[in-house]
Amino acid sequence: MGLKGGPTQDEVMAVSLAKLGIRPGDRVADVGCGTGKIAIAASRVAEWVYAIDRRSEAVAYARAEAARADAENVEFFEGDAVDILPDLGALDAAFVGGSGRLPEVLDLLADRVRGRIVVNAVMVGTLHEAIASMQRLGIFEEAVHLQVSRSAGIAGGVMFKPINPVYIVVGGAGCS
């Protein structure tokens, strides 16, 4: 792996994608795409996915993962989402996995996304910033605290090891 931040946990991805509600024909942005896991999963339903990350190593990694997955409907952008999003036009859904310039990113997405915007946050500060920004924009729907634990062997038995919790913040057009 080697990419800082690592991939989104499968369970978190499942809930995040369910909250996004991507439909065939949709155009979706994945802001802070990291390993590309969300973009690749979204590409299985969406018509087109725009994957954005400011880190060249993340874009290179995600591009290679997309090629391995035959996800040919994912377009990658290296740079700041605030500079890239204005050129993408209307979107049907957006996932935000990176927290850089979050209020500005949400301002841009609120004007472009017809459906839902989902932000994943691991830090409480990012959670607060996402909720406050979505409330200010009149698009806040809900926040979900997701705690996943996985089974692990111990002394011939089974225990559960917790994974750091994730906050899933959901907003959408016409919400209040």
C-alpha cells in the first residue's frame, strides 16, 4: 500500500456509497480520491467519475488501481479541488474524502451537485467543519457515526478489534 491515509474501509465505503445514491448515467466527483477505492466503486454505476487529489503519489496510485479494475470511466486530476471543480460543470453526486479547504470545496459543490454530497471525516474538527458548512449552505441532511470492529483471534477464541470511527456527513440539494 504505502499511501498515507490508506483506503476507505469496506464497511465505511458501503455506507458512504449508499448515502450517495449514485444512479446509472450520473456524473460523480471524488474529492481527495486517495487510493481511488471510492472512485472505482462509484464507476461501476456512474457514467463518469472525476477523481481529484492534490498529491501526485495518490493520483498515480489511484490511476494504477483504476487500470487494474478496468475502470475506464474515471478521469484523474492532480491539484487543488477548489481550482478543478469549477471546470467540471454540473454533477449528480460528490464524495469528499479529503478535508483540505473543506468549506470552499463544499461551497463549490453546493452550486454544482444535483443530488447528494457525502463527506467522510475521521477528525472531530473536520466533522464540525462539514456540518457547519452544510448548515450554512442549507444542504445538511444528517451525520452518521460509524464504528466498525473486526474479529481477531485471541487465546484460541475470537475477539473484536475496533477500527477508528468515521463520521459520514450527508448533504443534498433541497435539504434544510
